[in-house]
Amino acid sequence: MYQRTVLIVEDEILIRMMLADTLADEGYDVLEAANVLEAVAILGQREIDAVVTDVDMPGGLSGLDLARMISTTHMNVAVIIASGGHRLRPEELPGDSVFVPKPYGLDVIAALVGEMTSRDEVRMTA
């Protein structure tokens, strides 16, 4: 049975840990990155089905920059962009990414990851 892999890109360690625990409990293989550069390194080494990223990140690159990169280089990866300080309109989102305002319910993110990774079976073979 295929286990979907989710990459969480979040610089706030407690948020990252809670989300990782929630998604692991839902049966996902969960990887974590504290910034965009760590996320890019993981994307280059592992098959990822979904990315959950915050907008504001340390290191000069934002989660929105990451989402733009994914939309051109890893088009089969579902992307959820979250932020408490920004409100992104659909036309500002790259590719098929989805915006979720913070604070969000962990169950909301888990359901969204489930929906986005199962809606297109091509993701499983890409």
C-alpha cells in the first residue's frame, strides 16, 4: 500500500510538531523543514505528495516563493499555503495551491491534505 508523504515547512517548531503529529496519526509519512532551503533539499531527495508551508520564513525566501517553485518543478505536489499575517487571494496563488488562514484547525489541514492527495491518482505514480 502506498503511503503518501507530506512535507511541513514551518519555522515555528510547536506548530510544526503539532501538525506533524496530526498528519502522522492520519497515516502520512511526515517530513519537516524549518525554512525554504531545507524544504528544497528534501524535495530534491524524496518523493513528496503534499507540502504545507507558512508564508513568512527565515532566510530570505518565503513559503510563497517555495510554492511558486513547486508549481513549476513538481507540478504533481499538492501545496497548502498558510499565514496569520497575510491574506492571499486565489489569483495570487501559484498553480493549484490552496490558502488557509492561521489560526487553522489541525483537522482542517489533515482533511485538506487528504482531499488534495487523493483527488488525482496521477500523483501516486508521478
